[in-house]
Amino acid sequence: MRTKNSFFNFLASELSHAINLVLSFICRTIFIYTLSQVYLGINGLFGNILTVLSLAELGIGTAMIYHIYKPVAEGNILEQQQLMNMYRRLYSIVAGVIGVVGLSLVPFLRVLVKDYDTYDGLVDLRIIYLLYLFNTVSSYFFSYKRAIIDAHQKQYIGTIINTIFTTIQFLTQMVVLLVFKNFVLYLGVQIVCNVLTNIVVAKQAEKMFPYIKENKKAMPPKEVKDSVYKNIGAMFFHRLGSVVVNDTDNLIMSAFVGLTTVGIYSNYQMIQYSINVALNGVFGAFTASIGNLGAIKEKERMFHVYKTLNFLGFWLYGFSTVAFTVMYNPFIEAWAGKEYLFPMQIVLMFNIVFYVSGMRVTTLTFRDALGLYWYDRYKPIFEIIINLSASLYLVQKIGVLGIFFGTLISTLCTGFWVEPYVTYKHGFHKPVRGFFGKYVVYAFSVLFAGVITYWICNYFTMGGWIEVICKAITCALVYNLIIFLMYFKTKDFKALWDQIMILVTYYKNKKANN
């Protein structure tokens, strides 16, 4: 059952991301040619501000779903009801806090935007900001019900609903851009679709699990509440670290460099984000199954899955990093023009950060699914101090490059080694030295295959989309062939292949039975 659900979750996730990737690319293309770089910058900046405000969520979602795994595995309906009621109450408080704090920031927008008065003459930045704020606050009143679906390892249901409304959103936004060229209306479409998505998912959760509508006042006993609050406290630090490290780049860039640079960066960010979401979907599809394994104490099976997914992560994130290095600037030049390009040294640093962060995903997936975030709760504090200190100092010395370099420094000094140490010690009860040995081997494999791939792809210099297509095909063939030849006889590859065959066999049998 775990394999089947993981397969459906994976399939739905990847199909959804493929659809979203195509539609978001078309929509962004229309956006670039109908609105200015400033609007791209505003879009990226206010999105980051609201992400920072979402710190008020405190990591409640991750902590709550971890606690729901056990009663779901045991079939304890009363405990599920109690936890969902607690979840609802906590999210209502979060919505209120974000709303109040968000409104209090309106007078300070000019501090966050360099040359605020110039841009405010083009569009009322306060109205746009308030629309972003409403979009964020409204989501907390319905989205918590998705947790009960996810805890039953059926994330694909929410994914399908989300894909339907996202498709409607992108198509409508394209029409708005082409006909009205109005950013506020464009943003309004996004808000409406987001609200409808959450409402429909909530209704589906009630239909599938009608008992969550009963015992609305029932709350967990004190010992369960204490455990939940303990994990929420730990997750707050982790969420704080994640937001500061990953979602303040636009804020620093806007304050020290300007909105135009934020607009240029947002295109690179959109491409990377789209791929990142797709890759995270691969690992996220296994989260509920991992939580289920942890709940029933299948430690050895869990460690086997971890090693297999870590190898898969190395392959996917390594290839994506090399592909980004080869393809970013040729693609953006052909798509948006030379005025939207960053120098190659900035692109390379951006991609290194992507790889190092990507190689943390498997470990973090297991850490969160097993509820181990208490053990490294202070790690984000050091991560924040190092990241902000390095980024704010280096951006004034070397510009945009310094922001990404600061992120890399903070990650290598903290999460790079603390997260696997905690997961191995408290999750697998095994020494962590094996992880770092693998990490070094994987890193040199990516470097070796990447240098050869980049060197071969550099022979294509014809420009335009022809160059992009030739480099894409060559990069995919050369890099993956090299990695395949290096690893096809290893235990890692054979374990991954066995898992793929299990899924293929399951799919064939299901198709034959239908």
C-alpha cells in the first residue's frame, strides 16, 4: 500500500509540475513583454515579504502532520479529530497575527524598496502589497484540512485539485495580460484561484473523512498538546532559518541594488523554483510513507529507502545543476533578451547553492517525517547569524554575487553537517561518517561529469533557440551517460533500479486488471 500511494503521489506531483512549468513559462513570457522589469521585481519582492511574515506559522503544519501520522496508522479517529481541531485553532491565530503584523508594515514599504517614490509613481505599491497580504492570510482558514488527506498518504488528491485551479489561473492571467496589461487584475486572478483551491480541497477532505466535522470542540490531552507545542517550538527555529536563508535574497537585493535587478533575478529564480518544486515532489511523495514506517518502527527498511532516495537525489540535483550551468544564459537570452542576463560567475554561484541545498532534501524529508527537528533546533540561529552577516557584508563588496556566496557559507557551516548528524544518530541510530564519504564521492562525480558536459556543450555557439535545443539534448545525453557508466554496477544504482521495477510492475498489473 505504501508503494502504491507513493507511486500515485509521485505521478500526480510530476504531472502537475510539468503542466505548471509549461503554463508558468508561457505566462511569464507574456508578462515580460506586456509589463516592465519593475513589475517582475515587485512580484518577487512582495512574495518574499509575505514569506517572511509567514514565520508566524511557526512550523505548525509540519509538526501537526507528524503527530497525525500515528493515529492514522492506528485508526484512532478520536485522536485525529482532536489534532485537527487543534490545528484549526492554531491556524486561525496565525492568520490573525500575520494580518495585524502585515498591516503594520505598510508605512515602512519605502524602506524596503530602493527609489520607492519612482516606482510608486507607476503603480500604487500599497494596494499591491495588501493584495499579497490578503492572499496569504486567507489561505490559513482552509488549508489545514489538507493535512488529513496527506497523512493518509493520498497527497495526489490535493495535487490534482491544485493543478486544475492553477491551470485556470494561468490561462486567465494570460488573457488579462494580453487584453488589459493590468498587474492588479493579474494578481486578483491569482487570489481568487488560490481561495477556491483551498475551499475545494477542504470540502474533499470532509467528504473522504466525514468524522473531522464531528467533535469540533474535542482537544488533545495535555501530554499530546505538550508534545505538539514542543515540536512547534523546534520547527519555528527551522522555519526561521529556512526563510532567512532562502527568502531574504530579494529583500537584500531590493534594498542594496534595486528592483530592476530583482526583476532580472526573478527569471532565474522562476526557472530554478519550477525545477526545484518538481524535484521536491519526487521526495515529498514518499514523506507520508516514511512517517508511516517511522510510526511502526521499521528502522532497517527506512534506512534502505533513505540510501536509495539519497542516490536518486544526487543524480537528479547533480544533473539539474549542470544543466542550469550550461543552459541558463543561452535560454534566457533567447527567451527574454540580453538585458535579462546575469554574468556567468553569478550564475555559477547560484547553481552551487542550488546543488548544496538540493542534497539536503532527502535528509530533511526523513528528519521531518520522523519528527527529529527538536534535536537540531538551535542550528537555524547560527545559520541566520552567519547568512545575514556574510550576505550584508559581501553584497556591499561584490554586489549580487555576495548574496549567494553568503548563503553558501551559512549552509556549509551549519545544515550541511548538522542535519545528517541528527538524522543518523536519532533516526537511524547509525554513525554518520558513511554519509559524508558518499557526499564527497557524489560531489566529485558531479564535478567530473559536469566539466566534460560543459566543455562539449560549449562547441554549440550558433545562438538563439537552435543553440538552446542543441545544448539541452547534448547535456542530457552526455551527463546522464557518464553518471550511468560510473554507477550502473553499484549497490546504490541496483537498489534504485529495483524500486523503479516495483513501480513499473505495479503499474502494468493495474493496467492489465483494468
